[in-house]
Amino acid sequence: MVTPVHDLDLPAVDFEGLERQEAVAALDAARKQHWLARGMFGYVVTNYDDVVAILRDRRFHSAFALLPEMSGLPPDDPFLAQRRQSILSMEGPEHSRLRRLVASAFTPKSADRLRPFMRTVVGGLVDQFVADGRCEFVHDVCEPYPIPIICELLGAPKEDWKLFSQWATDIFRIFNGDLVNDKALIQAASEELEAYVQAMIEERRKSPAPDLLSDMIRPRRRGTGCRPTSWS
């Protein structure tokens, strides 16, 4: 006889409002009780080996596409109808097709081209805290680090980094568990980001550059059917 997961006596974890060390402590406490815990959006796998096994098992699929519904939006909400499909929620052949289109931008050779810039960005972030000799590494270095790298990869100028940072902050409100109240900000940021990227695409069609957008445009010119999708 199989017991449904919903009927299991599992520990619960809630990371909302917790500092990193507090969240780690909460996860450790849950792990001592069971390899699975109840979370805000579903279930949390508490052991590393189990996480790896599940990620490698093709029977499991990403629930990212279900976040809006899980957040309490009714099926007929306009937000759901206006969503663009994201590579994060794609499965199977469609996901593989998009992965192949961008794969060349993430090879070791392509990454080496960005390493000097990466070092400059990390150095600038760390330099702010040298005098104090300490910082909250995740908040002060890890969180602000990706946006400049993504912008450099896409070919967006430095003066627009703050725009991308604000768009990312608003778009990732989808993970806040309060989509009913946050959806207007998420939608506005998504539309602004899409308009910005579409303008960049038109420019790259006229003047290709050594960046990710130009790499994605070239396959379409060769007839492989590349079409716009969500950047999140």
C-alpha cells in the first residue's frame, strides 16, 4: 500500500523573513526529522543526495509554470493569459532547442572572454568592504554580482544596469508568495524588459556584436526557427 505524500507526517519549514543562518538552521532541524518537509509552495527535499537523484530523474518536472496558480490566482485571471513561456519552466524538446541556441555563449572559451570583466565586478564589490574587513557576503556580493555580468553578456550598456536590477527585483516577486498583490509590478517590469530587449534585437540585426543576442539571431537567419521567448 502506498501512502500519498500529502498524508505523511512531515516537518514544516517557512523561510520567509529569515536571515541566511536562520534558514539553514530551520532546514537542518527539518532534516533531522525527515528527508522531506512541507514548504510554502510545496515540498522541500532536505538531503543533497536526494536532491541530485530527483533532478536526474526524468519522471519529475519543474513546477515553476504552476507558481501563479499555486499563489491563488483564478484560472481566468488576465495575468495568466498574458504570460510568456519561460525557459525555466520548459521541458523536453522545446527546452533542449533553446538550450542549444544559447549553448555557445556558455562554453569555457566564451566564459574566458568574460573573466576579466567578472574579476573587475567582483573586485569592485569586495573593495567596498576592505576597510571594514567584513561584510554579509550573500547580500553584499552575491546578490548584486549577476546583473552586471548578464548585462555584459547581452551587450547592455553600464548606464542601464540599474534598470535591469529593478526589473529583476520586480519580476522575481513571483516567488514572494503574494502574487495577487505583486502581479501588477511583475507585469509592468516584464513588459518594460521585453520592449528593451526587442529594441536591442533590432539593433543587433543591423549591427551584430560579440554578445548573446547576436548569437541567438544568427540561427534564425540560418532558418532554425529561433523565436522570442521569456528571458526569465
